[in-house]
Amino acid sequence: MRLTVMCVCFVIYLAIAGSLPAADTISGNWTGEWWPNEFERNRVIAELQYDGKVVTGTFNPGTSPATISKGTFNEKSGAVHLEAQGRGRGGTTIHFVIDGKLDNGKITGAWKYENGKGDFVITKE
């Protein structure tokens, strides 16, 4: 009888756990570096939010932020795709495309915009 009760409880536990959404591993504050070449390194801060479908947020919040206009995250593969709009010199709009992969609390990948490209790594705080 006791074994039967324990088995039923275990099956109920698995059913409940299987119906819960996956833990949100991408929302939060991230810091790291991006670079256009091996000699230049620039600090980057990202504030990301994930609602289970769309990633939103800001890169380098403050006086010259780049706001995420399109963002996706594949929870199974860890693939992250972000597009952001920022301001360049003279107030021109810059469109960034960022592709990376989340692995062990770190997102690594590549970024590009009209006049350049490079790599980046950010770590969740």
C-alpha cells in the first residue's frame, strides 16, 4: 500500500513538473565585452527580458542606449537572435543584428551593423 501511494505521488509530481514552463535563463542583467578586432575591446551592458516568446530590453542603458526591436530565444538550442536600434555619431540611427548562443550563463556570438562587425561575450550577473 505504501509503495502504491509513493508511486502515485511520484507520477503526480512528474505531471506537474512537466507542465510548468522552463526556467527563464535569459532574463536579467548581463555584462561583458564586444570587439570589432583583436585590438579594440568595449564594455557592454545588457538588460534582457524574456516572456517565453519574445526577448526585449536594452544594451548600454543610460545616455546612449540601443533598444531591442526584435528578439528571439530558442530554449532548447540556446540560440539568441536580437536586433537593436541605437544612435550613432550625429544622431543617425544604427541597426544592430546580434546572434549568439547561451551556454552555462554566458552568451557568445557575433554582431554586425551597416559599417562593422565583430564578436562578443556577455555573462549573466
